Amino acid sequence: MSQRTKIKALLQTEDTGFEVTVKGWVRTFRNNQFIALNDGSTNNNLQIVVALDSFDDETLKRITTGAAISVTGEVVPSLGKGQKVEVKAKTLEILGDCDPTTYPIQPKKHSLEFLRDNAHLRFRTNTFGAVFRVRNSLSFAVHQFFQERGFVYLHTPVITASDAEGAGETFRVTTLDPIKPPLTETGEVDFKQDFFGKATNLTVSGQLEGELGAMALSDIYTFGPTFRAENSNTTRHLAEFWMIEPEMAFYNLNDNMDLAEALLKYVIAYALKHNADDIEFLKDRLLEEEKQKPQQDRSELNLLEKLQFCLDNDFERLTYTEAIDILKESNHNKKKKFQYLIEGWGTDLQSEHERYLVEKHFKKPVILTDYPKEIKAFYMRQNDDGKTVRAMDILFPGIGEIVGGSQREERLDKLEQRMNEMGIPTEELWWYLDTRRFGACEHAGFGLGFERLVLFVTGMGNIRDVIPFPRAPKTAEF
Ligand code: 4AD
Ligand code: MG
């Protein structure tokens, strides 16, 4: 193991008078004397003091922003503000030069768009360092939450032959010649000759396989990448995103909501505790960004307050029908301020409606339940009213839908009937239907969009800035 000390650990010590080796990348070099060194372990830089005349000019010239260096020296109390200790350089080695005339990341503020175009280097900025450390913590916290509760982490396939959501927005996986694929007698592409002997695609959700696991292991969760070929160029959609999908036997919708709310609170609390510096930095970044906006568009709470508020309050639970009444009667609707006016019962909510409920009406996270069956997937449990299903969506401030889930239809006849109505092929999903034939029971689950969670916790505004290498329409660089 390398003998170097990570900067995060060093900045936590109060001790001085011992020697360390640190390695990292130069952020700035002031007055030929003070190096701000960052190694990604924390947002805070370590100050390295280079005594005048201790190194030759040739070396000093190579200490440029972005250069990788190794420094050995004594840890001494810092006279400067903001840090307790600094390092007095005894030896300094340039590990990798960085030409300041061509290096894109300068010690100044870059726009997020510019950094998106330079996503291979954006980890080296304060903002993205913080975002990806928070993302890491949230991911770890997700596992910890489920592991503490005895859930089994189940790896569901990335390549499948099903479209779990039945929305037809899948990416095809094939090894057939794209120009001249083999055709059947009737002129269609002959997928029998394809690699898997049938048409396959990248998964849009691991839920259906997750349900198979839950029907034996009781409580499972998946956490993996999912793929959707929806052509939505928004700040909330990716073509490749990570989803957490727990599935629990013997759970009804209320149990499901309780678990989802507990999960969200747990992982947010975890990040607040373990990434205090990063979140503090992101809070200030957001305040700075919001200064550009008109007063009425600024948030009432800063990022820290918003996260804390989420922990301290029960999420508001109400039915879709109740929400439609609120929206229909709202001044916003009456004054035609919605782009899509709420006319009546049955239509899907747009993100503007979700955000109105959360940000203007309830001013806290909201769980909507019992949606019209027409706007939800085939597998949701049908209510006795014949119109609605046991669905739940969790809506978050600034985000809109962050979780989508439901109690599942465990009654074979009802499920088959709904699949037939919706044109979902029952023969192809024979294995899914088998769980309803053999030992079916009440069960439920949900999907948490991981990037939407990271958006919320970091206060970033665009989902492309919370995943290292975003995939979106016309975007697959890096
Ligand atoms: O609501 P969705 O489509 O639900 C499902 O896929 C279910 N199979 C989940 C389940 O019950 N196991 O997606 C779940 C969540 C959404 O609430 C949203 O947070 C996120 O996934 N999501 C996306 N995130 C980023 N980009 C996209 N294109 C997304 N589509 C959905
Ligand atoms: Mg949904």
C-alpha cells in the first residue's frame, strides 16, 4: 500500500511536527509559494508551503493548475485562515505535467454546460467532486439500509426479452446485420436467427425478475442501470439511469409507502452526516446560482434546510382523485397558469402539476396513490372500484416524481384479464404468471430513480450533472 496520506485524513488531525507524503493535483499556485493541493478525498485543499529558494526555477514553473505532484514535508500549524494545518514542502516531485495553455479546467468558474462538454475532466472541479462523493455515499447508504433490514441484493438481467413497463421504449440488443437482417417468409426480421433466438432489448426495469425473487426470498432489492429510449430532452430524464427496486412479499401499499419514505429519509440523513462539507459547499453554490434568478423563483429554504425539512416531516399522503380536485380548484388552474390545464379526472399529471402540489400546495414531499388504471402499468393491483389501481408515486420538491411503485396484482385471473386488455402478451410472460399460479401472495415494490435522488440531495438542476457520463438523445461521448 502506498505510504501517502489522504488530504481528508490529514486535515482532520490536530497534531503537527511529523512528516507526511501527500499526492494530488494542483488547484492553484500563488506567489511561487502556496500550493492548494486536492486529491479528491475532500473538497478542502491542503495548503503546501514552498519555502523561497528551496526548489529550482525549472520545478517551480512546472507547478501549474492540474499538474499531479507528490510532496513530502512536515505538518505544521497553519497561520492562514480556514485550515488548522499545512505542509512545509521538503521534497516535491512533478508526477505529471499539465500544460496551462491547453488545460481546459482553469482556476475560475466554468459554466456547467462547458463542464458537461469536458465531462472527462469535470471531476476535478469543486462542484463535481462534491456531487460524485455525495452520489457515492447515497449509493452505499442504499445498500446499508436494505442490508440492515435483511433484504437480499438480487442482480436482475441487463438484457431481457420483456418490456417490463409495457411502454415500448426499449433499446434493441441484436447481433443481426443492421443493413440486411434475415427475414421471415412474411418479410419481418427473423429474430429466431438472432443471438438469443428471440428479440431482446436492454432492460427498462428489473421489477418483473425482482418479483420472482421476492416470491421465495421475501425481501429483495435491485440496484442497477436501466435503459429507456424515450426521446425526452429534459433536465429529469436520462436514457441510461440507475434504479433501486425493492420488492417485498406480504407487503401491501401502506407497507410499501412506509418503506419508501424510510429509505429516502435514511439515505438523506446518511449523506448529511457523512458529506457535511460537500453539502455545505453545494448549498453555497446553489445560493450563488439562485442570485441570478428573480426573487419569486428562489427557494425559500437553502439546500441544508430543505434536506433537514424532508427528514423532519411526514410525507403527505393522498389519492390521485384528491390531488386532481386540489389542482382543478387551484387558482393556478383557474388563471390558466398551467401549460396543461386540469379539466377532469383521468389524465396523467404533468411535472408542473406534481411540482405545484409539492412546492406550492403542501410544501413538502407528497405520496399520491390510487391512480386511474389507464395511465399505469399492467401489473398494479386493481381496486374494487374498477377504475383505479394500488399505485403510488412519491413527488419531491424541485424534482417531481422520484419514486414510482405499487402493490402488485397477485390474482391470476385479474392479471391476465388486464394484460389482455392492454395487449401485453401473456404467453411471453408465462414465467411471470407462474408466480401467480404457484404460491401467490400479496406483495409490493417500487422503483427509486437514483439520479433524481442525487439531484435532490446535491441541489443540482440538471440530471446530466449527477451521473458521471450521461446518456441522453444525441449524447454518448466519453
Ligand atoms: O415510474 P417508473 O417507470 O417505474 C418502474 O420502472 C417500476 N418498474 C418501478 C417498480 O415498481 N419497481 O420508474 C421509477 C423511477 C421514477 O420514479 C423516476 O425516479 C425514475 O425511475 N425514472 C427515471 N430517471 C431518470 N431518467 C428517466 N428516463 C427515468 N424514468 C424513470
Ligand atoms: Mg412512474
